[in-house]
Amino acid sequence: METRAEELAYLQAEQEIWTDDPTSFEKLLEYKSNPFWKAVTAFCNNEIIGSIMAWKEKKEDIGTIENVFVTPRWRNHGLASQLIIEGLYYLKSCNLGEVQLLVETENESALTLYRSLGFEIMKEERRYWIDL
């Protein structure tokens, strides 16, 4: 994602996955400001079919994988696993010894995927909301 057009294409693809809470352009720029930030993106016929982002946390010596998605047509083909593995290799090449990611506790397919790649639950987070 080196150009504005590439950033907008990414945001459009992601918005189709997370229609209720897509990443804003400002949030994307915030992600990109992290040390060692990298997007690992899969394409088919110049169309984004899956992606992850990876970076080093600014105040910690730990890697983060974020915004993991694969478009519905390309799910269940191992693409998410390959994208995450590529992100893990990248973060390891940055001399990071640990990687974290966040997942909704009800997202069983994601939990199964992450466990199959060796991730373990270290802590659970609860978020409280109120409509105003």
C-alpha cells in the first residue's frame, strides 16, 4: 500500500468484510505509522481477495497481526493461514520473539485457525458499550 489508490482499494475490499465497522482512512494511516508496518495481501485478477497487516508495537518488543480477512469466495482454501504465516515470518525477520492478535471470543472459525497456527489465549478482554 504505497499509493493513495492502493490504500483506497484496500479500504474498499475490507469494507465489504466488516460492513458495520470498517477501518477508516485515518486508522489505516495510524496502523501504517507503526514500526516495521507491512501489509501482506493476496490478489486475483487485480482484485484483493485477502490481507493481513503486521507491525511492531511502538512501546513493546512484540509484533501484532491485525485486520485478517479473506473474501467469502476465497475462504476455506487455506489463504488466511498462508497470509498469517507470511506475516509471522516477516515479524520474525524483524527480530521479534512474540506476536499477538485480537479476535472476538465468539468467532469460532478464527479461533480454530489461530490455534492451528500455534496461537494460545493469553488473556481475554471485555469491552463495554453504551449508545448515546
